[in-house]
Amino acid sequence: MFLRFKIFIKNQLNLKIKTIQSDNAKEFQVIDKFLMAAGFIHCYTCPHTHQQNGYIEGKHHYVVEIGLSLLMYVGFPLKYWI
């Protein structure tokens, strides 16, 4: 899924992803070697710091809201949203 997202960002916005920040969850540890090999900087938030995790959660909610807004704008059927 990350590779799809990376291609989408490159094609639609003509930007490169340089840094990934995550909360050190196991789902991100699985792709850590790939990120390093591809030249990405993978930053982790400090454990038990809601200030940093709250920042990431806020960014995540923003991305989700923008994505849902785009789906609504193009008239994508609701059954495919989840």
C-alpha cells in the first residue's frame, strides 16, 4: 500500500516522500528495512508521549478527511469507502 501511495503522491502532486514518522507500531517495523533501503528517513515518536502521538494522529485524521472529501467530490460510491 505504501508503494501505491508513493506513486500517487509523485504522479498527482509531483512531490517526493522523504521522511516517514510513525509511533513505532509493529505494522511500521515490518517495512522498516524497505524504507531504509529506499532512502527514506523513518522517524519514531517517543513512547508514552501523547504530545507527539497527538500530532501524528492529527495529521492522520487530516489525511483521512481529505481523502474522504476527494472521494465524495468525484462521486465514488459509498460502498467502496471503507
